[in-house]
Amino acid sequence: MADDIPEKPDFESLLRTGFRWPTEGDAPFTQSENWEQNAYIDRFGHGRIVMMMAGDLMVAQVARDRHDGDVLVFPVVFNYRQFIELSLKFLIATYGHTVGIKAEWNTHDLKSLWETFLKVLEGYGHDDAEGAAAIVEEIILEFAKVDPRSFSYRYPVDTKSNPVLPAHQEIDFHRLADVMHGLDGYFSGCDGYLDDLQKRGRDGKAGQSN
């Protein structure tokens, strides 16, 4: 009976295999009978959350093995930046039309997306009494400076073959993840707040066009 239970996959040993040559029947996208080897793809899920989780998982791996940080720093920063970009695009697209602001899917400019989102908040009559928006703006503008076009942590060179030099030589992963959790809380809070105003169709300036 025990022989029928599939062994738990050892992904680390898979990565440590020796030389392998492509063989007939190789198919990159398959589904295993052993469910533990499969990754579920949510076709209608919230992509921005996936990016946040991916960054967190890699930071957790670096906490287990410090030496992985030098390799994972590029996908970590990229995923966190992508999380910010997708969060802003989602909020603008979901709540902007109520106050006459169109979605902005065709840009990677974090500064522009943030400014548009501020207009969305203004359209709903939001009063940032706690000053959270100013703090978030500093963080987003720092990401915009470090990686203006979402290129710096994906490619070693730009489209003209010029080297893309990272803005920092070292990054505190623990601090970065903690700051990102704060952003996640802010975006989630805005989502809930704007959703409530949108559903009520009133309060402040909600429902009016700019």
C-alpha cells in the first residue's frame, strides 16, 4: 500500500542534476499525476498579489541561505516593482472610470501612474489626514528612480547595448520586504475604501467627472 504513495519531489536535487541533453518528448508545460509537483495557475486571479508573494518567497529563501541573495536580488526587486505597477494600474482601472479617469495599461512609468492614482483619490474626495500618501509617494518615486522603465533588474544592457548599472551595490532584503508589506497594506486599504465609495455612488466627489 505504501508503495502506491508517490514520493515527495525533491526540487533541489532536480536543480543539481548533471549534464542533460534535450530528448524526444520533452514538453515544458505538462501536468503530473503527483499533485505536489504541479503549480496551480489561477486564470482569473489577482496578478499583483502573485508578484508580492513571489518576492516574499524569494526573500524567505535568502533568509535560509544568505548566498542566494546575490542571485535572487534581480527577480526580487523586479517582482516588487511589478507589484507596485500592477497595483496602481488595477486601482486606476477599477475606480478611475467612476470619476472620469481612464485606465493606463500602456505605461511602465511609476511616477505617472502614481500621479494618476492621486487624481483618482482626489476625484473621490479623499482627505489624506494621516499623511500616508506622502510616505507611499516617496517609496514609489524611489523605485521609479532605481528602475525607471522596468528594465534595470531584467536586462544587463539596454536596447542600444549599453550596460544597465544597478543604482545600489547592496540591498537589505529584510527591510525591503517589510516596506513592501506596508505598501501592500496601503493598496489593500485603498481598494476597500474606494470599493465602498464606488458602491455607494456618493460621498465626496465620487461619481463626478474631472
